[in-house]
Amino acid sequence: MSTFTVDPPAAQLDAAGGKSIHTLNNGGAAKVVFKVKSSNNTEYRLNPVFGFVEPGAVAPLEVTRLAGPPKEDKLVIEFGDAPADAETPQDAFKGVADPQKLTISLTAQ
């Protein structure tokens, strides 16, 4: 399995709205496919939700907070080695039997 990290691992956003940019880093030797899940789909938008990160490369993850009540939320990034024949991240992620997980803590104040 790849060495896959996210930086920063947490974000503080304004409850009135805002953005946070995170970097997904693939420090491994295999191409990684990922999917991002949110505990709050009402106030958060993610770009991208699915994606690939090539070996030794990075990819941005943009988190947009819409106006809403202050609260604690989280994002869970599920990931695994991408199948060699995968054409789209959505299809590739279906082939990941037991994905690993990273969590980003979100605080809206």
C-alpha cells in the first residue's frame, strides 16, 4: 500500500462560508485512487470527490464551506492502489476491496 498523506490534516472555517485547500500526497510507488466523504453534505462542497494521484505526486483538494450553523464535522478520504486498467476514478475505486482511510477534522466557527 502507498504512503498517502493529507496536509493540513484539519481546517478551521468561518461558519458564514469559506474555503480550505488541502494537498493529497502520494509518497508511494503505486498510483492511488481516492474518494472523499463528508459528514455534512449540506454545508460542504468538495472538489474533487474522486481522483487519482500518481506515484510521487500531489493533488489539491478544495473544501468549500457554505453558510450554516457553527459545528464540528469531518471528511474521510478513502484510498487504495488504483487498478492498472482503471480509466475513471469512480470505476477504479470500485476495485478497491479494503480502502485505507484518512480523516480531516473541520471546525466551523
